[in-house]
Amino acid sequence: MEKEIAGLIPDFEQQLFYPGILSISQGRIKQITRKQNSAERLPYILPGFVDSHIHIESSMMVPSEFARLAVIHGTVGTVSDPHEIANVCGMEGVRYMLENGKKVPFKFNFGAPSCVPATSFETAGARLDANEVEELLQNPDIKYLSEMMNFPGVLNGDQQVWEKIKQAKKLNKPIDGHAPGLRGKEAEEYIQAGISTDHECFTYEEALDKLSKGMKIIIREGSAAKNFDELIDLLNDFPDHIMFCSDDKHPDSLIDGHINLLCTRAMAKGIDIFKILRAASINPVKHYALDIGLLRTGDPADFIVVEDLESLEIKQTFIDGQLVMESGRTQIDSVPIASINNFHRNLLEVDELRFDYTADVPEDLPIIEALDGQLITLKSKINYQDLLDRQQLVSNPALDILKIVVVDRYGKGHIGKAFVKNFGLKNGAIASSVAHDSHNIVAVGTDDHSLEKAINAIISTRGGLSFYQSSPNEIKEVIPLPIAGLMSDLDGFELAYEYTRLDKLVKEAGSKLSSPFMTLSFMALLVIPHIKLSDRGLFDADHFQFI
């Protein structure tokens, strides 16, 4: 069926918009006809937005539900690393994401996870060796080698790491990077290995250093890590080497917006619209060789219709010529959601959470300092006597120093214990089976009773997010995540509502973090500086060793 859509169409060579008509046939742009200047007010037709690096699992939605929400904001495709589910379920998990994503009209572009498990210092649910990564890369549905987090392995010549890099090069598939803080000669060696992007820059100087060495920088603005303000000025000088991404996007913030929000913020800073569209659409499509249209004759008919360039209010989203969103309402139907999981933990006893004082506890006890809006943490210290109570080290809510635990979910029985600052809870505990990257159970609380209740709520549902508070009124809330302990089987809009309600309860209990559960999920991410906790103990992420 053929259709015609009139609007103001971008000419990227001339850097202008012209009135024209898109003729669409069999999902592709058959012809673009320029019109004479007309007095009628036309909307703008723009290429659809692409999230250049995202873990779909972090939305807590399966791909098909994620798509239903994303198209509302003009997103037509993603570059998606299925690293999270791979750490839980291995190859089967990657196949699950591929299969579910194909059930809806949306351009998911999955990569082959390069680092499963992320480190050897935690209990993980699966392992992908070089042979399995090669098998994935040979699949035409796999577009790239996902973020190479093991940059020490790259620099030190780790055989498995280099074999994966070699396979991606052989198949001419891009290699994504992940090297927070890496600069100078080490950054140069990392880039020369063939690694082409980084989304982990948190300073302008770091990003500039990597750009000068030929790397492309992906500006990230997610639910936890927010680097837009620090990096966006780079787009003025490097328009062909910048992309936009979320990395991790919780359901409540996906309701509010997606890549479109980065575009409007860039517009507000006076950045040229053509540079913005390069970062939001053109650069990712070209870098990853995606089958996503860019408003050219013969391209897939993937585009958005917007009211104006100031608000970027999206009226319609089209994918392969199909209308998938109109007037703020998704046109994609929900599909049946299959189940997959890997969860082997019995209910725990409160005594398992004790942190006994012993003679080898240092007087200045190392603790994690969480930072709002950042994945990195700071290494702080506290005098152990501020936490001492009857030969136990316990939370001190008055000082905002709370116990944090990571409980192995895969049946090994490990429990890591430490203390964290800045969660702000005055009463109760929160827990989550979304705990990057191995996705054990991570929990923070004001007392062991609350921790035990919050953790067992998740064990009972074989994955989820939970909040427990004993007083002034007992509150016990849990959002089950039955899909690998990472994703819900709910309608995406219903999930967003439930998550918003849970987030509100945690903030009412004292947390000042903008996204408490997202921040919690990164407290076990050992590959991000400076100090984190695994199920096997407190970890120095700078020196890659236990404290």
C-alpha cells in the first residue's frame, strides 16, 4: 500500500529544510518530491531517533514492551547490549532478547556481550567464552561486539579478550568500548586495539582526549548516570563523532522521555539542529551499519513527524512505513511474554546478615560513598566505633551510614557485607535483583530485620525490587521481575506506574537520591571506580582487588 506524507524535510548537505512529499511503498521511501514554497504550515519530518547504547533489561521491560513506550518519544531503534540477561542466562538469554524483539515493529540491534562474567571476583550465572561470542557474531542479527569492559585485559594481552576482538574485526563488526577514566597512552593502546566508542566519559577532558585519538564518544543521560551537561559542548566541534545514549533507563523515566529529551536540551543550548540530528540519528546508523532509514530515496521509511523544532513535540512515529505512534499513543500491541530465569537461593535467616566486630577490623573502616547521577563511587572511611553496637557493626542512620549486602542468587551461598553513605534512609530497607553485572541481590537498610524482610521478598518472587519498613506503619512492597530477575511480565505502562509508586515510598523513607533503585543496582558493578561490593566482599575497582 502506498502513502504520501507532506512536510519540511532536512537536506543535510545544504543544511536547510525544504517542503516536500515522501512517497512510501512497501515500507520504503519510493520517492521524495520537492514542492514549491507554499503558504500552508507544514510539520517537520525528521529521521527517527536511535539510542546508541542501552541495556533494554534495565528498563525492567522485555524488548517488545520497551518498544511500545520508546516510539512515543520518536525512537525507532536501539543499539542494545544484552549483557545483563547474558550474565544470568548465557546464550539462551541473548536468544530470548532477539526472539522477543522480533515480535514488534521496532529496530532492535543487539550486540554480542564481550564480558560475561564481567569479572572473576563475583558469582555469576553464566559464562560466554570466545567460541560462544564467535557464534553470536556470526549471526546476522548481531550487529557488533558489545562494550569491552575488561580494558585491563585489552592492555595486558588477555588471550580470551583478544580472541573476541579478532573475531569482531574479521567479521567487520564494530567494537564498543567501556573505559571510564582511561586517558593518555593507555587510552591510545585501548583504541588502537580496534575499540571505536566509549559511553563512560564523565569529564570533558577525558572525552576530548579520546576524541583526539580517533574514538567516537556517546553522550549518556540515563536514570543513574548523567553526563549530558558535562559533554554536550563537544557536539559543536565534533558533530560526526558524537552519539546519544541512555545506557540504563528505568520505566518511570522512559515514560517521561528518551533521546528526544537530549535533543531538546541540546536545542536549548543553541546547538544547530543538523548537528543534533547527526548525534541522535545519522551517526549511529552509519557507525553500526543499521538497517534504519535516514530519509533517503530507497531507505526504510523510518521517521518522525514533529510540530516544530523548538519543542520537538512528536506527532507521529513511522517504522518501515507503519504508523507506530500517533498523538502520544503507541500503536504497538503487547505480545505474549515467555519466561526465562536462573535463581537458586533459599530464604535467608536474619543472623546471616550479622557483621561481627573482630580484631582485624581497621579503626578507619572503608565505606562506599554513592554519588547521585553517577556510576562511580568514592572511597570514604568511618571510625568503626561509630557503627559498633554489642560487638556488631550496624547501620547508623543518624550519620547516613547504612549496611549494604550482596547476596549470591545462584546457589553458592556467599554474602558480601559493607557500609554505604548517601542512601539517606531513616527507616527500613530496599533490595533488588537488578545488580550489575552479575545480578545477585543487593540491599541497603537501616537494620538487619528490615534487610532480611526486603531480601526475602525478592527471593520469594525469584527476582524483583522491594521495600520494607517496620514503623510507623509496616510497609512491604515488591515488584516481581520473573524474567531472569531483571524484567517484568507486566504491561510497560502498568510497570512504570508501579515503579513510580515504589520509588515514592523509598523517598518518603528518607532517600534523597533521584533514582534510589538505579543507584543501588550499580553498587555491585566492580568495573566502575572506585569502590564496590560483590557477594564475595568489598572491592577496590581501581586496583582490581578485594579490600
